[in-house]
Amino acid sequence: MGVRLTMIGPASPITEEFQRGWDAALRAVRDWHDSQAKKTLIQARRDRFPKNLEREAAVHRRSAEIIVTLTPDDV
């Protein structure tokens, strides 16, 4: 894996431990967005005006898809 440097500076290398935590956090966020999308779609089925809820679910689905592409350098 190696040590990479962040935008903070050379005193803050990205260690393997940090990378494991980063990956775990991204999985947690992805799972949260997935569950929110499912919950919102269930609400949309019960609502008289489901379009807004369907759009919200689509945003959560898209967020879950792209969240895994983030790197520590992106933030």
C-alpha cells in the first residue's frame, strides 16, 4: 500500500490503520444511503404524491454508488 501524503502536509501520512478506518467509514455511509433509499421507496408506495420521494430515493442510491470513489485526498 505504501505511505501517501495528504494535503495537510508531510507530517500526516496515510497509514494502513487510517486506510482501514476510512474504508469502514465509507462502507457505513454507503449502507446508510442504501437503507435510506429503501425506506424512502417504501414511503413512496404509501404516499399520494410519490414523485418527490422517488427522487429522494434516487439521490440516496446515487450517493451510495459514488461514495466509494472518495479518497482521503478528496476531503
